[in-house]
Amino acid sequence: MASVISKTREVVQQSMAATEEMQAISTQVSASIGSVASVVEENSAASQQVSASAQEMSAQAEEVNAATSGLGEMADSLKERVSQFKLLSRRTNGASGTDEERSESSGSFTTTPATTT
């Protein structure tokens, strides 16, 4: 009978050791799951920030596109208005090339509406 009690005691001790080992492993698994959950939360927050940044950049790109379009229209309008004029230099009869150069460099120009035919 003593051998049966001894074997029972040995089985109980092995069972307790296995239970303690499973409890330690369970604690490690729980900690790992908590770490994974934390990483998932951080990734989710980062993804939301990236999405918000992308939306903001898209809106800014649309604004730049609209401004560029507006500037193009202004340039076309200015080009059309400028084309109505042609630049003539004032020259006097018998003036030498040097006088003409001086006249042009001093800003002695007149503008006259361009004639369209």
C-alpha cells in the first residue's frame, strides 16, 4: 500500500508541475496577445493618420490645380490684351544708328493699337 501512495504522490506532483508550467505559458500567451493588440492599435492609428494626410494632400493638389488653371486663364487674357498693341520706336529722319540706339535704350517708345486685317 505504501507503494501505491508513493506512486499517487508522484503523479500528483507531476500534475502540479504540469499545471504550473501551463499557467506560466498561459501568462506568456496573454502578455503576447496584449502586445499584439497594442501593435494593432498603433497600426490602426497610423493608418488613420496616413489616410487623413492623403486626403489633405489631395485637397491641396486640387487647390493648386485650380490656381494653376486660373493663372493660365489670366495669362491668356493678358496675352490677348497685349496683342492689341504693337511697340514702335521713335526715330527721327537722318538720325544715326547711335542716336537710335540711345533713343531706344532711353525708353522713347510709343504704343499704338495693332491693326487687324
